[in-house]
Amino acid sequence: MILLLFFVLLIQFFTNWIFEPIVSFLEYGLEIRILPIIALVGLFLLFSAKDFENT
């Protein structure tokens, strides 16, 4: 049981160590000042006149 707990804690430590920089970068990139630009690009792509069904 202690060995299982050790492996779980080890996996959590390495997961945090690997993914923390990625999450930090995404959190900075998706801040509220950049969000309107992303929303405008998304709306432009959503309502563009290109027909994707007949390709």
C-alpha cells in the first residue's frame, strides 16, 4: 500500500513538473486582453462564406 502511494505521488510530481510550464504559457496567452482577438478570429471563421460541405 505504501509502495502504491509512493508511485502515485511520483506520477503526480512528474506530471506537475512536465505540464506546469505549458499551462502557465496557455494561461498567459489566453488572458483577457488577447481573448477579444481570438474571439474575432473565431467569429470570422465561423461566419465566413466558404462552404465546407461541398469540397
